[in-house]
Amino acid sequence: MRSVLRALRRLAPASTRDISRATGLPVPIVAALGNELRRRDLLTKERPSRLTPAGLDVVAELGMDLTLDATCTTCEGRELVIPDVLEEAVRRLSDLMESGPAADMSIDQSHCTPETKVRRVLALLAAGALPGGNLLLIGDDDLVSLAVAVVGDVLGSPIVERVTVVDISPEILAYIRKVSAGLGTRVETVEHDLRHPLPTELHSGFDVAMTDPPYTAEGARLFLSRAVEGLRPGPSHSVFFSFGGKSPDEMLEVQREIMALGLVTNGYIRNFNEYQGSGILGGVGFFQHLLTTTSTASHQGDFEGPLYTGDKRTRQREYTCVACNTALRVGPGARWTSVAALRDEGCPQCGKGPFRPGRLVAADEPPTTLAVTVDEPAPAPVPVSEPAPAPAPAPIATPAPALAQPSHSLRPGWQRPTPESRAALEQRARPCLTRQADEGDLPAIGEFEAEIARISFGEDAVDDPARHASRVGRSMEKSKEGMIVAHRPDGDTVGWCWVSINQNQMTATVTPTSAPSPSPRSTTAPTSPNSSSPKAWSSAWPTASPKSSAASTSATSRCARSTASSASTPPL
């Protein structure tokens, strides 16, 4: 709590994610502490948050009333700044990420931002590990191999003799081969399960290694062991190690694994790595520069046992279907091991979704009302035969208690909507107008984006509306072009989308795209790509799947762009 209070005093106004990054505490913990402060009237209810006068008094009484911040405002504490000449590399990597393989969160994947990719290459250059030499990447879902190749292409010549990627994913390796073929850097790919030692031909042949392993002590040990196997013998060879923030006890285990391998720390930068969709850790992780010593050696043979965060998780999480309010368990021992699997299958009660994350529960805890935790439906009761009647005397029959009939709302399948539900549905189905977004729409846009994040990323969502509103607001300062909101005739904002023109760096093709997705409360009515007529927006997303809505938006994004400037478009 003291750390959170200090950060609030120093950074105010600050979002939950800002406080998480400053303190190293997970976002859910920061959010819970913030709620406790609000209940005691120590923190404002407005977002981003600041201490109330009563909160400032508490901070002063604790001797923490200091606002001095010595963090470099240029590099934001990351020690490296991307030079202007490499801004093109950032743009190209952003395009490559859009068309690349998706992250698999079940195995702790969360793609780092294009800026982080370039910063990692700059870290290799700043440490003297590049240019020249051979680079070994132990896992590369972050596409650092392509970052090295793109930076070399932008600068006019390769910055490494050879990059070798070892990964278990054939999809990732195929994409790396496809893209790197025309970039002038020698990139080799090896499909291999890192639970087993590296192939013999990769042993002791590299000058520098980099890895971003699963965020467990076992993951750190395994991936660093494979990096050590690939490095040339002797001291002073570099291993660049990325990892997510953990508790002090968990980090102690990770650092013990590093020491056990005979590695020493040469540099450490908090919040160096930024990730997309890793909301529970504030979207950041540290970057550690390790050096080999004369004692460095890997004794890791084949690995068996839990490796990923999900493998070690012992509790389930409850999710609630937004469409029918059914509670569902996700996690170890449940029907769905991940929320992604639940989304793919749909709610077993209504076949819809989306799903809102709830509390963590023990796997053996009795389910709450309407919870579904098993694969198969409950078997029909087996009739029990009555015992033979005694000769005498005849027992007095006692009527069996009547079985309680399930309430109407608990029956599976379609239910007749209540008058209130029908009225709400009719209200959502009313036509809307579209216009260009402005600063007054930011609070509503922040709420939409937070809802999209919760549906997309579940428990890992960055669901602070103020954070999303701030991000969109910064983009508005540069240009509002393509930012469209849907609103009722009476002025209530009910949805939004953001249309931009992207140019494919490989083919020079110019295409309209919509990013981010529209609000879950809205979707566009299909129109002809060549049509310039106005369109109506409907806020009835709950009656359609997110995939079909997103496809509709992509197909009509050109029309949305052409009519965005009209604030008085009549509804169809």
C-alpha cells in the first residue's frame, strides 16, 4: 500500500497500469488497492486517479509527501532511445506483426511491441554483441530475428553474420523464413522442442544468445540452459534475458537458476519490454544482460514437468456469459482449460458469449449457481427398487417430497425475454448517426476499448478506461482522420471505430483497415464498397458474433471513412 501511495503522489494523475509499472505490482492488486482507497475517500473516483485532500493528508502524515521524479523523460528509464533513422524499421515491423502468427497465451506468449523489438536490437549493438558475430534466438514468437534483418535493411547492410532461430512452432518458423528471404540477412530456422537438448550441430557455435522464456522459474532455467549450450565456451559471452515481473520470492527462484548456470548479471532495466495484451503485468517486463563465466555450464537434460504459467496454475477462474448470465469454470480440471477454448466453443447454455472474467476458485470448490464444470451432461438418475414389504404390520406410507421445479430462468435453451429485456433490445436496435470523433467522446471510447479488452483477453485484459482514452487522445492530437463514433439522435455515444490507410511495405498495396475493433455494442450496416450514401449504425452486437461484426466493419471501412465528416447524416 505504501508503494501505491508513493506512486500516486509522484505520478498523479495516474492510471492503474501506470501505478502497476511504477511499483512492479500486478494490475489486479493495484486495482484492488485503488478500490480500497476509494472506499475510504482517499482516492478520486475520476480516472486517471489522484489522491483526494484526505489522501494527501494521509501521505503527509506518513512522511511520503514528495513529488520528485528523476526518471529520464526522453528514454522513460529504458536507457535507450530509438533514433530517427530507425523509425522506418518500427513502421515496417508493425506491419509485419499485423500479418504474422497470433500469440498463444496458453504457453505464455504475448508479443512485444515493434518499438521493443527495435530496442532489443539496439541493446545488442550498445553492448558490443553486434555488429558481426552469430546470434542464437531460443524461441522467437517476438520475431526479433526479423527485427535484426529489418534494421540491417534500413541501415543498408546486415548487422550480423548469421541469426539462428530455434522454436517449436512451424508456423512461426515458416513466417520468419518467408519474410527474411528478401531482407539480405542470413536467417536460419530450426524446429525443435526445447524440452530436449539442442541438436549437436548447434552446440558451442554462437557468440550471443537471446531468449524470452515462459514466465516460470522452470521456464527460465530450461531456456537459459539451451542458450548456454549454444554459446562458445569461455567467459564474457552475452545472454540477453527478458522476463515478466513476479513476486520477490518468485524472482529469487529465477535468480537462483541464473546463478546455478554460472551466469552473472551485467545489466538490468525495469520495464524495458512492452507487450501487447499482457495486462496483468502492466504490459511490461524487465531486460537482463547476462555474461558467461569460466564456471558457466548447462547440466539440463530432457525436461519433464510443468513449464508454463498455466501448467502450474492450481485454481480455476469463473467466467460469466454476458448473453445468458451462466457461470462457467475455466482452468485445470475444468471443461475448458483456457478462455480462448471457451470462446471458440461458445456458451453451452445459449451458444453465444462473450464472457466476463470473475473470481479465482479452487478446483474442488462447489460451483456457484449455473456453473458448468464438466464435459458430459449429468447422467439420468438410476431408479432404485423398493424393498420387499414386511409381512406385518403394513407400514404407513409417507409421500416422497416433491422435487423442486427449476426456476424458469435456470432452464437451458431459449427463454422468452422479459418486457424489460425486450425494451432494452429495441433500444439497442434503434438506428444511429455517425460523425467524426472528438475529445468529448474520449470517456465513452475508453469504456468501449476496456470492454473490447475484457472480451479479447479475459483475465489478462488491460481494462482501465482512462488508459485507453489517454492512448486514443494522444492519437487525436496528431489527427482525428478516420476516427468515427456512432451516436443516438439525442447525442448518446454508443459505438466507435478507427479507420486508417496502411501501405504494405512488401507489395506497396494500399488498403483501408479498421483498428482497433469496433465497440462490442456496435456494428456497421453492410454497404457497397463503392457507395457514398450514408449508413445507419446498430448497437445490437449481442445478437451477432464478434467475428462476423469485425468482418462487416472491414468490408465497409472505406465507406465509413468517406462519410466520417458528416455530423448530420440522417439515419436509414
